[in-house]
Amino acid sequence: MAKFMVLYMANPTDFERMMRESTPEQQKKGMDAWMKWMGDHQASLVDGGAPLGKTRRVDASGVSDTKNGIGGYSIVQADSADAAAGMFRKDHPHLQMPGAWVEIIEIMQIPGM
């Protein structure tokens, strides 16, 4: 089976608005949906992942704060990229947030390792 990095994406402004405006009841409903999805896909989850915080950019000029649309990650295993994508249908909890999407990237093996 191949492994895939799953990135939970959203426009940073939309994500911040959702976190600011959601009620405790909405947050619990969202977490319950996530826990159900994770339970339903437990056999394929290599690492359930976690939400991600602030981003620091490091380049030849130094270190700076930056923003991107990555809100969290998971690592899944599947027979193919299509099979991995099939776990993330329109009813996936992350996709209930307006403007959200999921990116699925195959983790390649390093030759000789």
C-alpha cells in the first residue's frame, strides 16, 4: 500500500472566521463528526494527524512569519491515489467548512531506503 499526506486546506480568513464565530455546540458537533470519520477509516489511518498552528518561513534571508491555507494534516494508506481520495467525499467533516478543500499527496519512497 502507498502512503499519502493529506492536507486540510482553507482560506485563512474563512478558517479564522469559523473558529471565532462557531458556538461550543457547533464545535462539539464538528469534533464528533471527525471522530466518527476517523473511526470509520481507522484501518487506513497511519497517523490521524492534528491541527496546525502558526507558520514560520525560513529561507536564505532569514526567518519570518507567514500564512498559508494548511489547517491540519493526516497520513493515510491506500492502494492508489484514487482510493485515498475516495476517503474524502463531500460529506467529510473538513469539507463542511465553507471554502475548504483537501489535498492528497503521495509520499514517495526514497530509493535504496
